Amino acid sequence: MLFLLLSCTGANDISETPVDSPVDSASSLPAADPIELGLEVSQENLTAHIAALEGFGTRYTMTSGNADAQLWLIQQLEDQGYLVEEDPFSFGQKDAVNLVARKEGAVDPDAVWILSAHYDSTSTDPESSAPGADDNASGVAVLLEAARILKDVETNDSVWFVLTGAEEQGSKGSAHMADWLTSQGVQVQGVMAPDMVGYWPLGEDDAMDILGDDESEHLVQDMAAVADAMGVANKTWIFHYFCYGDDHTNFQEAGIPAISPMDCVEAHNVYESGEETPHYHQTSDTLDTLHMPFTTKVGQVMVATVAGWAEPI
């Protein structure tokens, strides 16, 4: 998560050649209930994904750990049956890569919903130790679970799984992606960009934060309704300037409705709530500081929400 007022620019263009979804039609399956799909999120899988990403030591942009994490993520999605498009971009004299896996809708494939999470990390010693378990291996882990669960579910609309790079350098990957989406006229219905969904200091008594703006308030309310239905406490925030400069705001500024499920939003916006984030951008942001049972519940809400948006048929 990139904290507060950082400007973002993109560079280069993603290939204009569409990537066909490798997901076969599942027309023989009955229509799936989005909440039931959400409940398929596995705590064991989330924990394993976060541990694997932490295991690279650092995913700081332009380090070998970041490059190794890219290859690992590509392999995870390919193992699930997706084609993965590498979307390289430059900022200044530096290079980074977004990864895109597309699930094509069966009825209205031009209508696109995006689940996006940044996979890079940072810390006070980023070149050698930036485990980034919460920020943002937690968001990436939920994305991988969503891709797994939705793979064989036939949906009305398309779902794109987007892993963005160089977020910690100014949300460069999402800025590049937002520029490309608008330049190509992609009909993005909405974006969910989780950034830190694993640190819950109150454990089972905590509440997930759902962040949006005026144009995405309907998506915030969608997720809140799903959370309520699944018995997961939540708080909603309709403030464009909260966590300004994070990935979701790049999409919002491009005219694309975008929301971000998070933990500890008040703390990250100097809100007088008593919340603290002692491991934020620290070498101590490790798996053992996360509360995985509540992380799993939040992940279940996220997957159920995306599934509902895409409309299983």
C-alpha cells in the first residue's frame, strides 16, 4: 500500500492483441450462488500463498525477489488453466511488469470486472528484507483464490485478474493499466483493488473497511450487503482522498468505478480511532502478525462480491 499523496504516471502500452480466455464453458453446471462460491475460499490456501510470497525475502521492484515472485505468480495462474499476459511498462529509467489473466464472459464478454492487487513490497530495508505479508501478499492471495474458484464457473460478464507492479514507487502499474483501459475503450464495469486485508488486531471482533468514492458508492454498498449477508462486520468510507495514491484511486481518476477492501483504514489516514499499524512498511510485516481466520472471512466476502458482479449463469 502506498500511503497518501503520491502522483502516478504510466508508460508504454499493453499489447492490443486480446488474450482469449482458456476457461472452457461450464454450461452443463447449474447457476452458482455467489455466496456459496465465496465460502469456497480456503484459509489453508490463503496462508500458503502468503507464506510463499513472503518467502522471496523481498518483492521490492527491480530486485531478484520481485522477478522471482512474478514467475511464481505466472505459474500459479497457468496451473489453474489461465493464459497470463505480461504487461511491461517503464517509469523514469526503471522497468516493471503487470500480469493479466482474463476469464471471458459467456453472454456479454465486453463487460469487464477487474480484481486487481499489487504484488510488490517495501520496508525500511527493501533491497534485502520486505516480506510484505499484509502489504500486499494478503490481497494477492485472495486474488489467486478468486481465480481458482471462478475458473470453471460460467459467468455473464468477463473477469480480469490483474497483478500490478511498482505500487510502492507511486502506483505506477495501476496508472499504466488505467491509461490503457481508457485508451482502448474497455467497458470496465468496476474494479476491486484489495490492498492489505490480513492485519486484524481485534481478531474476530474486527471489521473490514470498504473504501470508495461517490462514483463507486454503489459498489461499496454491494460489498457491504454481501458482508452483512455473510455475517462479516464492515465499515464503509466514501472518500476519494482516503489512501490517495493507492491503486484504486488511479482507476477512479480514469473514470472507472473502483473500490478497495482494506484493514485499518483510519490508521492509514490519521483518523482519530485508536488504530495502529506497527508493521506497515516494516521488515516485521510477516505472516505471524496476521489473523488468518478473519482474513479468510474477508476473502470470502471479496470473492462472493466479484462473483455476484459477474453474474454466474
